[in-house]
Amino acid sequence: MKIVAVTACPTGVAHTYMAQEALEKEAKKRGYEIKVETQGSMGSENDLSQEEVDKADVVILAIAIGIDGEERFEEKESDNKLLKVDPSEVIKHPEKVIDNIEKK
């Protein structure tokens, strides 16, 4: 499974990167490909291209704020291949988040 994700929180520091790390660890543990874009106080890092989004099986938006470029994910959302979740949920229970996307 190919997963792309965006993590972002209001302060843009700790939770953004903690959520990224939790997603990457859980996905890799299950043998999935993952790329995580972070949007925080340092700007956007590891930006996802439209091609990467299009090729992904599912999108995870672990966000607690609005993000730049959210329109990139409209098609995945209309295909029910998008999961929005709070970054704190990803940090506490990454296995549940990945379980939820497996159902999509």
C-alpha cells in the first residue's frame, strides 16, 4: 500500500513531527510505502507532488489547522480514500489510524 500524509498542528513544532514519526514507523512496520509532508512553523517540508498524491492508495491528513494545498486531495476525498485525524490521535494510537485506512 502506498500512503501519503500531511501533518500540521497550531504551534507547528512538536506534534507535527511526532505525528510524522509515528505514521512512518507504523507504516514501515506493516511494509507500506509512506511519504509525509510536514507543515509547521518552519514552513512546508518534504512536499508531496500531485503525482505522488494521485498514485497513493490513501491519504492521511493528521492536521489540527488548515493546510496549504488541501485541494490536492479532493479526488481522494471524493473516492473515500482520505482520512482526517487529529495529530494527537496519530501520536497516541498510530496502529488504529493505519487500521482505519486499511478499511478504506
